[in-house]
Amino acid sequence: MNPFRASPARSTYRNIGVETAVANASPHQLIVLLFDGAIEAVGQARYCMERGDVAGKGVAISKAIRIIGEGLSSALDMEAGGAIAMNLRNLYDYMMKRLLEANLHSQPELLAEVTSLLYELRGVWAQIGQRSATVPVTSMPAPRPERRAVSYGAA
């Protein structure tokens, strides 16, 4: 049984969950969702590779490459991001090349390498998203509660 292949009902339920997550996500959460999709696609490719499913492996690797190239890499702001954005773009390019090599030579260790990199970057983005969620949207200080004297009987 393929753990990555969902029944029609599960697939529909999952699609609704993904659509809801995307609709309610912050920009950081959207990036995390892209990482999740890429990790899942690489996992599917590894499963197909182990089973000798050449066509499935190719489809899954193509999906991962598309997510990394069209999603993650194109989301980089090269002007505002400076050296960090450039380093990320280089890393994304490296991962896409490793995925192509894994597809051409059926090398699961390359898929494992890419998965490890994706998990590491996903963790960083998730932390950034958590930090930005705790920062107030406005720069105005929060109102202070009024201090009232408390009396425990007649004074």
C-alpha cells in the first residue's frame, strides 16, 4: 500500500484542509506550507524509487522541483533580502540539481540530502513565523489597565 496515495475521500478532505490553511496563512506560514509540499513530494519520490515506479518517481521529483523553483525561489526578495536571499537562491538551485541527479541515477541518498535541507529550512521559517506572530501589528503601546484601590472593609 502506498502511504502517499490517498483515497478519494481523504484526498478531498486534505485538499479542503490545504485550501483553508492557505486562505488563513500569513506569508511565513505560506512558505512553511511550500516546504511541507516539497518535503511530501520528495518523500513520494523516494517511495516510488524504492518500488521501482519510474514514472511516479519522475512526477514526484518534478513536483518538488516546481515547488522549490516556482514557489520558494520566486518568493525571495533579492533586493531587500541581500546576501541571505542570494544564499537561499543558491541553496534552492543546489537542491533542484540534486533532485535532477537523483531522478537520473535513482539515488535515494540524494533525496535524503534534499529532504534534510528542506526540513532544516522549514524549521527556520516556522520559527520566524512564530516570532513575527508575537510582535504587535501596531507600534503603539498597549493600554494599561486602570489601577483601583482595593478595600477590604471600612477605612
